[in-house]
Amino acid sequence: MTVVLAIETSCDETAAAVVEDGRVVRSSVVSSQIDLHARFGGVVPEVAGRAHLESLTAVVDEALEQAGTTGAGIDAVGVTIGPGLIGSLLVGVAAAKAYSLAWEVPFVGVNHLEGHLHAAFLEDPDLALPAVVLLVSGGHTMLIHMQRDGTYRLLGQTIDDAAGEAFDKVARYLGLGYPGGPVIDRLAADGDPHAIAFPRGLRGAGLDFSFSGLKTSVVTWVRKHPDAPVADVAASFQEAVVDILVEKTRQAAAAVGAKAIAIGGGVAANSSLRARIQAAAEDDGRGAFIPSRAMCTDNAAMVGATAWYRLRADGPTPLTAAADPNLRLAVIAGG
Ligand code: KG4
Ligand code: ZN
């Protein structure tokens, strides 16, 4: 049995988890900084770094306590090493190295995106491969072909804004606060998704995505119709994003003959996207894996699962490894 203490501080959640053999989550603690950043309308990197520094030790202690263990029961320390905000990553990476040295256990640097990919497996170990994973967060929008041998192939990605970024920017324009995704999701439930015909970016044009035109057209439309019900704008905007995400995921799954479709990243918490992906997979006779909302947004359990996997596959990461804000997923590129 290998017990991993995992740490995640790449953006605005300070998180720690204790995960056994990459599968059993013994504890997962997430301390959100949303309240700190909300008044600025977005994550302020300087504020995020300081907040991680202030709360990380307590969050780690809490994760150990909830798991009923101490440093003596930990066999490896895993941490998100990139991509993310450099000042935030540094806090988690420095702490993880310190724990690893103090407890004399291996240190494992984890790619945050690979963490999101593993989140699906953490809750459904029997997820059939090959699978297509739609990874949609505040910073990324990618379609990934997950193969049986643990390799990833990038099938498509956004050429401009990430899906979550579009939610956040539109919400900010509509004066709905930060983060935008959950608010728009809630408002959309009371609106008409067909009220306004917003554009579907790159429809029918391969597996890449584009959301910046959609964002601009929401702004232009609202300027012309200042009295339109905001619930209709939210619902119609969300429909445009979800339509294109579902369409391309389906197309990707058909192209590679995927046995299953999985979703991950913060936007995978979206109610409409969850329902529509589930329905599409059923229609196409594929398995679907829709992780719990807590597993979609940033957490350390997914980092712990990935660390265990990486430790077995590649061994420990040298302590000289540095946090990398632009770390890429080790994918085999190509269509
Ligand atoms: O994965 P995540 O927690 O952090 C990043 O790695 O980016 O994703 C955060 C993003 C934000 O853009 C947020 O607005 C979006 O996920 N999000 C949602 C929902 N919940 C969070 N977007 C749409 N609907 C939601 N329910
Ligand atoms: Zn994330």
C-alpha cells in the first residue's frame, strides 16, 4: 500500500488530500479563496500566493487528521508543479519538497491537467478505455484521447478563450460576479436557452474550439437590448457553449472509436453540460463518466491519484525540479 499526501495550489484553491494506492481518497480538503478574489472580479495572483502561504500548513494538517494519519504514515508527497500561477505553484511545491525531505519519502511533481484527467478514474476505476475526455476549465479547453497504455493524444483545443474563461468574462460583463460559471449555471435554469441565437464557434470545422466571438456577440447583443431578461441571456449563452462542447466531443469519440466519454475541469460542474454529455453518450452507445462536482473543480485528491500513477510509471521527481507555470501535458500531438 502506498499512501500519498497530495498538495494543490496552482490557482485559487488551497487543497490537500491523502490518497491510498491512487484509488482510495482518505481525505480531501479544499480551502477556497473565492471570497478574497470576488471583490476584484477575478483571481489576483499576488493575493492568491499570499493566501496559499497563510493557509497551506493548516490545510495539510487537516487532511492528515481527517485521514487518521501523521507524517509517519505517508509514503510519498505529490504536488501540482504546473501549469498555473507561478506565485501560487511555488508555495505548494516548496512545501511539498520540505515535507518530502523531512519525512524522507519520494517527491512527485504532477501536471495539473493530468490531475483533471485522472479525476474521472478516481471515482470510476472501471471506466472503459480508450476514452475521450473533454477537459474544460478556466484555463483550458481540450479534447483528449486517453489510450490504454496511459498515453494521451490531443484531438482539439481552444484557439482563443477557454470555456470557463468565457463563462467568467460574460458573467463579469453582466455584473454577476466571480466566478461566473456557477452563477450563469444557476440563472440559466430560469431562462430560455433558445431566446437568443448566439454563434457556435468553429461549428463543423474540426475539433478545435473558439469562444471569443461568442463572448463579443453577447456583449454586442446586451448593449442593443439592455432590458432583456438576464436569465435568457445566461441560458442562451450557456446553450451556445454546451452545444459546441457536446457536438465536438461526440465527433471526437466517433473518430477514435472511444468506448467511453469523460469530462473534467471546473466547467464540467455545469448542469446542462453534465446532462447533455450523459444523454449523448447513451444515444451513441458509449459509456459516460461524469465525476462529482467536487472532483471536477480543483482539488488535491486528483493530484494524489496522478502522483501514485506517475511514481509507479516514472519514479520520483528530482527535488531540483522547478514549478512551471506553462507546463504542457505530455501529449502525442496530432489529429
Ligand atoms: O478547474 P477549475 O476549478 O480551475 C482551473 O483549473 O481553471 O475551473 C474553474 C472554472 C471557472 O472558469 C469557473 O467559472 C468554471 O470553472 N465553472 C463553471 C461551473 N463551475 C465552475 N462553469 C460553468 N458552470 C459551472 N457550474
Ligand atoms: Zn483546474
